[in-house]
Amino acid sequence: MRNTFGEIFRLTTFGESHGPAVGGVVDGMPAGIDIDVDFIQNELNRRRPGQSRITTNRKEADEIELLSGVFDGKSTGVPIGFVVRNTNQHSQDYENMRCLFRPSHADFTYYNKYGIRDHRGGGRSSARITISRVVGGAFAKLALRKLGIDIKAYTSQVGSIALDRDYHKYDLNTIENNIVRCPDQAKAKEMEELIASVKSDGDTVGGVITCVIRNCPIGLGDPEFSKLHAMLGAAMLGINAVKGFEYGDGFEMAKHRGSEVNDIFVPNDSKKSDKPSVLTNHSGGIQGGISNGQDIYFRVAFKPVATLLREQQTIDLEGNATTLKARGRHDPCVLPRAVPIVEAMAAMTILDAYLLNKTVKI
């Protein structure tokens, strides 16, 4: 089982949903970076359960404990160890699924691959494991601050309620103004009511998160097997419940001719930037697998959560037909809590690509 992400900036994670703790080790963090522990904790607060009426009812403080790699408020360049304690597990809620497989859940594949599984909250397959990703991403964001690189993700669709695909139409600084993390306050209210309704039905709903990376330098990524969009795609598709990834105009470009979607270069008359100007950015800031200096933007599709609080047909460990009505505390929609996870994975990917590029010292 591979538990490490990245090549130079690396995150190795450990823990299970109902174990004593989850945590990780960040290796390759540049030395001398100011470490804002309050910022890291706030990133965890954005992901933590129990934060609103449309998320799981599990109550966890998710307080980070730094074990190494930080001294006098700065990174020392050695591995950063951290841990987040689990304090509110209700393992008994999962006893009725000890010998059953949840439809569309990792229960079945984990059991068949390893011959054993932790039925308590999904064990290693639980979304709780993404705590470590958010911490790793927070450290990456702190390093990217020195480069002026900004990463913002937001909920752009829940069920059939969707925002316009053009992120320029929204003020991304207003994402935290509602519990859905959507920059359109009216649409956010509709999304919130839909999620609440789905939750009351014991059902779940999926959606889309859009992410925008600004001020990324030209030259990140390689033209063959480490294309930047492929690195971002792998990072996003590795998040629990993700079923799709597209960057730039993505599948929309399949409808058009080259003359309609080519990004035309024009002279840059601005003395404030040495980046070339383009009339459009259909490419999403990446061409030939390499960043071109424009905004990088992409969309990530999340499926509905597999665990329903209503009866479903399934099978047991011996393959016999049976039924299951799950108990416990589960998200009716992962989107609001997944926004910081998408940002975290994007931040770690961009920092790793930057360090691999080795063109400028941080």
C-alpha cells in the first residue's frame, strides 16, 4: 500500500478513522519558512466534521500537534512530524456492517485485496484520513506564499444546481461566507437547502469543486511523463469520492474548432509583468504539460457518498444476498468539507513541481 505523495515535497500519512489518531510526516519542506500554526489549524477547521447542519454530526476538535521540524516559528528543513487525535469515535454504530459490504464503497475492494478490513468507519478508506492531506497542504501553502502563488477552490455545483463555469464572474474571497463554500450567495442557499433535504431523506448527493491557481510561474511540469495537468489530475483523483477531473475548458473544447479555442498571444505592454498576454485562457494555464503563467483552473467531480441511512440491497462476506441500513454519522454531501482538501492537494502538487523545476530558490 503506497502511503506517500510527492517526489521532493513528500507527505506520508498514517492512521485509521476509529484508531487513536491520524497523522503524517512532511519531508522536503524548505527550511526557513515562517510556520503559522494558527493558519494550519484553521485549514483543519475548514475540513473538520460537525461544522454545520449539512455535514456529519461527528464532533472532533481536530487539534494539530507538531512533533518535529519547526523551531522558533520556522521550518528547519528536517521532516515535520504531526498528529491529530481521534476523540469522538462511535465504533458501535458500524457493528451491523461488520460482515456486509456497502454498495459502491471501498469495503468490497479492500477486503478482496487484503483479506481483512476495518469496518469501523471504513478504517484507512475513510475520508477522515484526508486530515493529513490538509495539514500537508497547509505547509505547502505557507511555502507558496513566498512565491505569491494563491490557490482557491469553491463549490461550483451540488446536484443539478450549478454556477457558471467562468470563475471570473465571482468574488472568490467570499467563499467562506456560507456553509457550502460557494461564491454565489444565492446559489449557495439553494445548495444548502438541497443538501439538507437529501440528508433528511437518508440519501446523499454529489457535485463539483472548481479550483483556481493564480501567479504560478512559467515552466512547471515536464513535457512527457510528468505533465503538470497529469500531476494535478492524479492528486485530485486520489481524493475519496472523486470521479472526474478536467482542466481548462476540458470536455467543452471537444465541441469546437481550433480557430475557436486557440489562446492567441499578444504583446504585453505592462511593465509590471514579464508574462506574455493572451486573449483567452481555454488551455487552463497549461500547454504541453507545462505551466504558461496564466491562471490554472480545473474542475473536480465528486460522487454521492456511498453510505446511505436507508435500506439497500447488498451481499455479505460469503456472497449471500442481504440488506443493509447503515447507522452512524455520515456526510450527505462531501463538497463543503472537500474544498480545503482540493486546495491542499493542489498546493502540494504545485510546490513539488516548483521544487522539481529547480529554476529559482525559494
